[in-house]
Amino acid sequence: MTVMIGNKIKNIRELKNFTQEYMAEKLDISQAAYSKLEKGDIKVSSEKLCQIAKILDVNPEDITSFDSQKYFNSFNNVKGSNNGSIIIGADETELIKKLYEDKISLLEKLLNNTEKELKNYKTRYGEL
């Protein structure tokens, strides 16, 4: 059970484009300890699950009910002859949408930071 929760946390963390280092820093633990948490070597208390959920901006129930098979390998959800489309429930759609919006937002921030850094280098060292 501990491994399953750890994998679910890892999948959501990766969808949000967070690093283990980031999560560890927010939880005030070492990256090695956080890694053990994701691997299932450390039991996740309900208090810790709530902290993790807050960092990931999801409900603890979203973590415990997260089904990577449903989101990443949705072939089991294909019903009948629907031209290969995948049928996903409304609540699942909202979670997927939120995860991808968060990922896009983080990537945009990363791009902006990279552009600022490039501008600083060009100012300091000139154009190539």
C-alpha cells in the first residue's frame, strides 16, 4: 500500500513538473528522504499526505484515488465503436485539465526565467 501511494504522489508530482528536490524543500526533509517516500520505503502519514496534497494543489483524496492506468494507458476505457476516443468522467477530466494547466503555467515560468537569464548574459557578455 505504501508503494502505491508513493507511485501516485510521484505521478502527480511529475505531471506538475516538480522535482523531488522542490518537494523535499517544501516538506522540510532531505531529497533522499523524499525519494524513499515515493519508493514506499517510508510510510506516508495522513498528516504528511495532507502536506503533500497542499504542495501539489490537489485534495488528499485526489492522490489516494489517482489511477495512472486511467490517465496514461486509457485503452481499457475505450467503449464500443467510438472511433478510438477515450471516455473519461467529468471529475476525472477536471483533474486532468488542472494538472496540465499547472504544468503549462510552470513551463511558462521556466521559459520566462530562461529568457531573463539569457538577457542578463547578453548584457554582461554581449551578443555572440
